Amino acid sequence: MAPRTSIADFRNFLSSSNRIVALCGAGLSAASGLPTFRGAGGLWRTHSPTSLATPDAFEDDPALVWLFYAWRKHMAIKASPNRGHYALAELAKRRENFLCLTQNVDGLSPRAGHPDAQLRALHGSILDVKCFNECGYVDKNNLDDPVCPALAPAAEDYPSNETLPLLDPNVPLPSINVEDLPHCPNCKTGLLRPGVVWFGESLDFAMLDEVDSWFRQAPIDVILVIGTAAVVNPAARYVDKARRMGAMVVVVNPDPSSGAGLSRGDFFFQGDASAILPQLFEDIIGKMDEAGRIV
């Protein structure tokens, strides 16, 4: 049978739930104007973003990779948290046994006031920079925009009816010497790189141990899967683990196919997280206005 879709039924269940976990993906930040790079048109210039998100790509063309991430960093700094971020932050403040696992690197959840103790950024942060040579240097929450003068083309703003030259595949990329890219001030030899987890790299083991420990403490009542397909580990593993522990799975996603595989006891809410989450949590956090304030 199809999963349930009643907001009232879900509110009743959430009100009586104790341990809650949320798994968030790019869809959570879509309403903040940040691209998800999924589906038709999911390219950056002529490149698949996943092809730029590897250590090999950085070694082959660090200027290209840095331009991509410097642009994404600029977009993240310009963006504001949306009502979905604020709703999750408010839920965390009111429920001690709530843990939010985000695959997003944009830093919007902390800016929405989500308590650090109840938030784990699985894939790092685009606001962090670290040494590519792994000398140990990390600069957290670096808000330099552009990251360095050579990357200024990635931090330009144009009217909404004009295309940023950097994003136009018909406009040649600016020529950038490797010497002009940010270098590590600690080891003096390595390039700095974005503080995100690239394909082929391991997630932070200490953080994963913390998450696993939280899962083991007691049964989980509900896992919210928000704006993500959750088909890649560790995301998929957490959904499966929560389900085995008796959790109800609740999917919030504009893609109707995201409800496939849910059971009759689960919930599926099709739509934008910024609109749906404040409704789902209203009995606990109160009513939220359009700016994300509790009224």
C-alpha cells in the first residue's frame, strides 16, 4: 500500500515520539537559491559537478576546481537559510533527542541557529579550507569571498537577467596560474582546497563514530529524509539502520518517485521542504511566518 500523506496524522505521531533523526540533502537548500545539480541541466559550464569533486580532478586542474568551488562558496555566503532550516533548528531546540545529519556543505543550518551538538555535517563545509597535502592545516568558517584575488571571477554578481560570464560555456575561463591559487601557510608547499569530502575520500571517522553511538543508545522513533534520495552510503545505511530499529520513515521531497519503497506505515510529503517542514512540526515549534520566525 502507498505511504500515508496526512499532516495531521504525522503531527500526532511526532508529538509522541522521543528519538528523532533527520537526514538532509541538497533539496533542503533549494528554496535558498542553491542549485542541486540534479536532473536536466545539472551541469556547471560543460562539466558534471561530480567530475570536479575528486582529488584527481584537483590534481589535474586545481584552477578549474577552485573556480567551481569558489563560485559555490560565493553563492552559499549570499544565500539565506529558508523556513526548512529554521524549522529543523527549532525542532532541535525543543527536542533534546533529535539529531540532524546533513549532506549539505553550504553552512545554512548553523546560520539558522541549529544547535551544534545536534548537527553533523557529513560532507564537511564549503566555508572551510584545508591543506591538500594533508599537513593538518584547517581554516574553519573562512568567509573570504573571493578566496583569493585570482578567483575574483567566481565572486561576481550580475543582474538576474544576465548570465555570469563564468557560467557561460561559450566564454573562455579566466587563465589562472597555480602560483596564484591559495597556498597552505603551515607547510608552505601544499595548495589549499575546499574543506568538503570529495568522491573517493573517507568521511570523518570520529564523527561517524559519534553518529553510530547515538544510534545505539536507544530505539529511534522516526527518521526524516529531507531533500535527498538517500541512495549513497552512509546516507542509505542510516535509513536502513533506523528502520531496523523500528523507526518510521518520513520522506519530504518534490520528486514523486522518492516515495517509492516506503511501506504503508511510513509517510511521504511531496513538495518543497521550506513549505512542508514548518507545517509538519507546528504542534511542537508553533506557527512560523514567511521569514522563519516563530509567531
